[in-house]
Amino acid sequence: MFSSRPGSHRYIQFLAALALVVGMQDAAIAVEDARSARSKAGFESDRATNGQQDPTTLKTFDVRPKTAHSGENKQPSVGAENISCCAYRIYSARTQLFDDMDHDGFFSYLRVSMDIDTDYFDADLFLQVYLRGETGGWLQVFDSDVFTIYGTSGLDDYEVETELLSGFAADYYDVLIEVYDAYTGDLVLEYGPAESSALSLLPMEDIIRDSRPLPPIAFSSGGGGGALSLPAIALLLSLALWGRWRARRTMFNTRLSHLRRLPRPKD
């Protein structure tokens, strides 16, 4: 039983608030420790509805800082007729934002759609997508498989959907698209905020920060002085424990995904 002395209620309030702060600090540490996102890409015509992709089909990507143009040679999807191309261009690019759970104007889910044209009949490409906040450098959040475009067709719009999992504070992010030739690995096209305002200043944050707002907690006015009720204290403690568990789970899953990508030692 809690003591009914005047100072005991304030002491309980302090302990509950301290536990909540500790939980929030653990979550912040986990967010700062590992940046991660999960994505999926494909042709717009292949998406069944106008909604988002099935979350279970998104693949986790370990976010990394942008380096020099480092496109890897990837196997093309068709015969190697077009070794190089004289011109590539993005005819149009669009962005859509989804999932603002706490209604603060910052979203955790991004769709980037683009119509890439070429002067040849067809071309095999792959692309990389980057995000950059108002401070800091470019961060790679996606690396696609090889896909094929056809001349100036308007039926091969390609899109990338990305959900920010951790490490992205609420900020206004720019988007950069780098397109590579699948045969040579050469960078053939860059498209970003300088080319289109649709890729500029997008309000985003990760899903850890994009949580539903907490309901207001009423303070009891009885007994000569404000004091938290026992249900309110239990709620605060539960939220603190939940925050610690969610932060640790996110960190564990991110590191486990990274370890799975490491090469296995030879016997």
C-alpha cells in the first residue's frame, strides 16, 4: 500500500516520470544507433490497387551514407544488345506520403514514382534512392534489382515504396534518384530536388517517432494537493516498459538482419 502522507504522492509521481524518461531515452539511443528502412520496388502497372504495398513484402535495408558513384555490375534481365545508351531522362517524378499516426504532419512511408525514358528501343537499368534532411548528408535507403524500360513509353512507370523504421528524426527530407546502366554499372542519370520540387522538403520521420499521442492523464484534486491516481501510475510505468521493449526489439532485429548479410567463414 502507498503511504497517505502528503509527500508520498509526489514521490510516486517522480518515480513514474523517471521510469517514463528512461524508456524514452532507451528508444532514442536505439534510434540513433541504427538507421534502417524497408522497401519494395516495381512497375506501377503491377500494383493491384492505388493503396500501399503489403507490408509483409517489404525488404529491410541497412541505411548507409552515400559514397562516390559505386554502381555494381548486375545481370541484365534480357539479351545484351544495348551495351550503352546515348541519353536517359526522367520525364516525370511524383512522391506520395502515407502513415502519420500521431498527426503531427510528419509521415513514415514514402512512395516515389518515375517515368524513365531512353533513346533506344529498350534498356536495362537499376537505381538507388537517397534521403537527406535539412542537416547532414545523403543516406541510401534503397538499391533496386535490374528492370527494363521501353523507349518513351508511358506504361513503364517505376516506383519505390520505403518505410522508415529507425534513425530518422522528424525533418524535411530531399529525395535523390541515381539511375545506373545494368551492363556497365555506369551512372547515367541523377534526379533530385534541383530537377523537381516533388523531391524536395518532404516531412518525414521513422515509425518509432511516429506513434499515436498519449491520452491526457487526469490529476486527482482530493486529499489536499495534486497526485496521480494508481491507474495513471500503472499506465506510465507500462508505457515506459513498452518503450524499452520496443526500442530493444528494433535494435535486435536491425542487427540480426545485418549479421545475416555477412559472409559465412569458410571451413
